[in-house]
Amino acid sequence: MRLVIATCSVDYEGRLNAHLPLARRLLLVKADGSVLVHSDGGSYKPLNWMSPPCAMAEVEPEEHEAAEGTTLIWNVQHAKSEDRLRVRIHEVHHDSAHELGVDPGLVKDGVEAHLQRLLAEHIHTLGEGWSLVRREYMTAIGPVDILCKDETGASVAVEIKRRGEIDGVEQLTRYLELMNRDSHLAPVTGVFAAQVIKPQARTLAEDRGIRCVVLDYDGLRGIDDTESRLF
């Protein structure tokens, strides 16, 4: 992973256009090719990013850009779309690279992990005709608990929590924003599933078009009655 702290401005061009004015920021370039732009606030959510597959090139600024103080430009182009991230760097304060190795992944709390397994095995509890694509579907910003298909064949991302709170809705929102940039998956809708969903989280989820599902842990375990199995 490469970490760069730089005074820079950032422009995102594609299906949406966004501009970040000149400021000091943290730029992350990950081994999978993704590029993320962070500020010193906003917790773990990047201000902007480009998910893989993409390619990054460092180029000299144009004459008018150099006159404005730009010393280097990062052009990040997505391989499957016209989306482009353009980072105009004025000053680099830190630049280092670190080998992190293979990450073992997030180890979930026992109940959450069991809920995920049970729901994946009985995905039809979300709707007739639904089918599992895979558990722990990896994105550039972390794994989605379950990726499945609804009865029409459309992609659905499912985030599972023991207690459904606003942070979980925000997490699923970020996954959906990222996955909907992938033309092979889009359109992707979301399901926020938990044993208990707080009213504020439900309101936020429904406002964003995310379906809320309260999971009956004992009911799912009843479907998965291991004592009555032959094997």
C-alpha cells in the first residue's frame, strides 16, 4: 500500500462529477489498484475513490496547471467505464509504501457470523425465487456479507448486524454506491438485516431505498435443525 499526504485538489468525472478544492489530504493506493482520497474527518469514509479495475498514471501538469501551482497529476481511469479521477498535487508532505500481505479478513461476532451462514443457506426467507451468489463478496472497501439475486435476477447486497444502527446503514450505502459503478452488477439494491433495527436506522435505510428485514435467529435455527439431519 502506498500512502501519500499531499496538498491537492481532486476532480471525479463520469456518471457523476465532483470537485474537492485544494487542501491537505491522505491519498491511498492499494495493491488491488484502488485509489482513495481521505480527509482528517469523516471517520473511515473516503471523500472520493476509484475502485478496481483501474489504472493510474502520474503525469506532468499542463502549462496553465503548473502556473497555478500544480507539480504533479494523478490520472486514474476505470477500465470498464468512462469514470476518471484526476488528482492535482501541489505539494507532497509524505510518500511511503508498505507491504501489508494477505489480510485474514474480518472475524465477526459469533451470532453475526451464524446469522450470515443461516441466511445464506436459507436465502429464500428474503423472498421466493431468490438465490445466493456468494457470502463475503469482496469490494474495494470491504466484504459485503451476502450478494444474492432476487426473483427477477437483479443483484441484491445484504448487510447483516445483530443490532441494526445508523452506522450499519451507512456501511451498506457505501457498498451500494461502489457496486453500482460496476456495470456487471448494476443495478444493485440493498437489504439491511438485523435481529433488532433501531427506528433511526430504519428511517435512514428506507429513505435511501434500502429494505429492512428483522431476522428471527431462533426461527432460522429451526429451519437449520441440525438434530434432525442424517449427516
